[in-house]
Amino acid sequence: MNSISPNLNLMIKACEKASKVIIRDFGELENLQVSKKGPKDFVTKTDKRVEKILIEELSKSKKSFSFITEETGKILNKNKDVFWIIDPIDGTTNFLHGIPHFAISIALQDNGEIVIGLIFDPIKNEIFYAEKNNGSFINNNRVRVSNKSNLEECLFASNSEGLKLIYPKLNLRNTGCAALDLAYVACGRLDGFFHNKINLWDIAAGILIIEEAGGKVNDINKFMINEINIRAGNPYIYEKMLKKLDNF
């Protein structure tokens, strides 16, 4: 196993604990699909519960770090330069419909720079992570972006907006989970990803994981944190992809 920092170890442990709730609740969903109340409230509760566990676990040994989270927003602690950026369940609509494609996403940002990224898919038991200048990994195996250079052979992911506007210029998927789309670009399953007006917590971890896997991502710092236009891909098709996205 490659050596990982105490902070990344803490993130992995927090995810493993939180994932028990996700897996249990995901198993419960089948009963809820037919209940009067329906699964939506239930999923919101799962989201909040998972976030609470993550915040508690991460705060145990790092009491001073601040948080940016999907459910709660900003939580400022003593250290206002270091943030945990958390999305407890990216892909809640999939989760809600019983589709096993969603993930926990956690990034550590230090003085505006993302230094650790972790995306954990609890159902497929795949954990993608990267630390600055230390490469990208899935379950302890090093990963690289794809080396395809012909757009025709590439597979891209976006949201339904991207699908409407860009198809048939590119071969596209809309999987409903941006965090896993980015993780998949990092390990070469997908070749590129683009999305407009996305939130920082959906993509913070994935950006570093792609960069550390040799991929390219546009500079997101000029956007507001809930209106980011992201472009990511392997270095051979990145510019070609941008040309196709001129009007997106």
C-alpha cells in the first residue's frame, strides 16, 4: 500500500463509518418506494445523517478546521484557511430511485488549494483518492487518465443540459453523479467531463484526483462556488473537447 497522510487516513475512516448508514438506508429504500410518505424525506434524512457523521469524525482529531458542506453550508472554526469540503451523497436522485450509482465526496482545501481528494462509492466498494503531488489511486492501485486522442473513440459525461446541446458532437452519458464521473475520467473509464453551474462540493475532490492522474481541468477559482463551469479530460483530447463546447 502506498503511504498516505494522517489526514487522508482520517477521511477514509470517516467515509467507511458513514457508508454503513448509506448502505443500510439504501437497502431500506425498496420498502419505501411503495409507502405513502415516499422515499424523498427519507433520503434527505440519510443525507443529513451522513453529513453529521462525516463532520463528527473529521472534527475528532482536527477540531480547528472549517467546513463547506452541501447540507449545512459554511461552518467556520478557528482555522479559516483550511476547509473540509463535503458532499455526503452525490447522486441523491439515483439513490432515491434505488440506482446504485452515488458517492461520498470529501476534499481538503488549504489556503484555496485542494490538497486531498476522496470519492467513495459505497455500493461498488471503490475508493478513489489523491494527495497533491502523490498520484491518484483506486483501492490502492495507481490510476492514470486514458490516452485516447481521437474524439470519435472517446466517451464523455455531462448533465442533461450538456446532452441536449452537445450530442451528437460527442458520445455522451448522463450518469447523475458528477463525483463518480470525475473519478471515472481519472481512471480512464471516461475520457472527459463537462458541466455548467455545478457546486464546489460535487467536484472539489474529483478535480485533484484527475490532475494527479495526469488529466487537465480548467481553473475553477474564477467562479462562485455554486456556479462553476467545469471542463476536465485527458491531456490529448482536452483542447479538442473545449472546441466542441464553444457555445456551451
